[in-house]
Amino acid sequence: MINNVVLVGYMSRDPELKHTQSGKAFTYFTVACNRPKTQDGQQQADFINCVAWNKNAENLCQYLGKGSKVGVEGRIQTRSYENQQGQKVYVTEVLANRITFLDSREASQRQMPQPANTNAAPYQGFDISDDEIPF
């Protein structure tokens, strides 16, 4: 059977490093993956819950933050627990086996540069005929 997930998206919040009672590092994080725009031009996203362990968790918390672009490879896992009200809660999440930093915490916090001249004439194309194109 195959259970493989590949995500590319943006961190929806800063990750928080936690440790189990035995000292293993872990963090929960959410990746926002954009969907294609709807017919009326609205942008929608899926928010995928993920968990990382050990060095993956430590590095993620140290170098990435809210808005950072990230690649995640892993597998879907399901688990359940009993909440404070005694109800059984089911969770589906991605267990991240490999995390690729596509930008840094600092890069995601920087302002995007503004275009120098927003009043420039729109692109008009090249003055070349189809016969001059080599393909």
C-alpha cells in the first residue's frame, strides 16, 4: 500500500517546539496550500495539519515561522485521544518525514519591494514577424 503526501505551501503560524516526557522534540504546524482560484476569482486554501519529530521539529522551529514557504513530504496518520470532556477526538495529520525550507523566517517577514514605476506603459510585445522566429 502507498501512503505518501507531498505538500508545498506556507506556514500558517509560528511553530512551537515541545518535548515528550522522555525528552523527544516535536512540533505541530499547519501548512496552507492554495487551491486554484474559483470562477469568480476568489483564492481558497487548504490548511493541512502536520507533525514533525526530533531534528525535523527542532530545525523547523529554529528557521521557519508564520508565512515561510515550506515543502513537506510524509504520510497521513490518524490517531485519537480523549479530551477533557471525556469525548473521543479523532485527528488526521501528516507525519512529516522530510521538510524542505523554501525560504527563511526572515525572508517571510520582509516587505516585498514595491515596483519602481507603476505608471509604465504595458508590455506591447516585440517588433518581429513570425517568419523570423527559428521554430
